[in-house]
Amino acid sequence: GQQLNQSPQSMFIQEGEDVSMNCTSSSIFNTWLWYKQEPGEGPVLLIALYKAGELTSNGRLTAQFGITRKDSFLNISASIPSDVGIYFCAGFLYNNNDMRFGAGTRLTVKP
Amino acid sequence: DTEVTQTPKHLVMGMTNKKSLKCEQHMGHRAMYWYKQKAKKPPELMFVYSYEKLSINESVPSRFSPECPNSSLLNLHLHALQPEDSALYLCASSQVNLGFTDTQYFGPGTRLTVL
């Protein structure tokens, strides 16, 4: 099945810094999703991307669906301590109920 | 409202016990999912229900038995589990458009410990 490569695996940044993470795939997807998960909780949807080239923002978060449909990135601007968590990318094809996840990026923000 | 609820929040059970996990959504979603997540790993798909019918079973052992009594509820019945089954069990739901599933929304999970 399709494999998602997510990088970096972890990030340690200072409060106020910008963050960038990305996912690539060997196969195309119709939809790219970005989730954030905090310890002991379920993943929370941050941004959903449905169209190649689409650039979408949600507050300090911006994500883009790559033109080739094989990649996506997530940027967080001016990070704050509550941004701490694991960020997962996920992709799926409409005609396949199987959504694939990246391995996650663990973000630590130092005050 | 994009809320998926799961009960219980935590569950500790012995290997001979029978227990059930419950999931509920009232968003009118017609696809519901069970995932298993181990620490520091992404969620792994176990089962998919579409219109209350099982559409995907990812070769999950028979000691896990899913049930979808109606379009809002999803259960996972547990019997004779092993300690390695300890994990966070996540439920998710999504809309179904023209036969295809859409963005998934997750519940908070049930932390299961098997002794």
C-alpha cells in the first residue's frame, strides 16, 4: 500500500519560532489531512486539503497540497507552548476507504 | 459539531475477561472506523463500517469483534486479549459522498491495559 514519509521525526524549538514539516508519498492522494495529537487524546483535525495546489490556513497554521498530489507541508508560525504535541499527516484516495498516516512529527516548544 | 465520543476513557482487564468499547457520533456520518494506536506510533486501521456493514477488516484477530448496531453507534467487543493488545483504541467517523468516504473525525480514545 501507499507509504507516507513524514519529516522531521521531532523538533525542539523556541517559543516564537516558525515550524515546518512535510509528508511525501510514492503514490497520489485525493485528500491530504493534518492532525494534532496530545498525550492520551485522539487526533484532532487541523486542516483538510482536497485539491492539488490548494493552500489553506487555520489561524497560525498553513498547509499546502502539492501540485503532484504526492506531498503536503504544514507550517506553524510564531509557535507557542500549547503547540506541543505530535502532528500526523494522512492521505487517502476517494475510492479506497484506507487512510494512510505518516509516522508523526513530535514538536516540543521551549518557553 | 464534529464530536465523536468514546467510553470508557480507561479500561483495565484480565486476559480471561470480556469487555466492550463504545463509540457514538451524531453527525450523520455513515462510515465508522476502529483504530489501534501504540505509543509513539500512528494509528493502525482495524475495521471500517460503511452504512452499518463491515467493509474492511484488516486481518484483525477474532478476539476483537466489532459491531455496528445503528448508524450512530459502533462497538468493539473484546475477549481473551493478550498483554500486547494494550494500546489506545480510537474510533473515527466520516461522511460518505457518492459512495466514497470523506475526512475522518476521531474520538478521544480508550486507553486499554491487558494484565
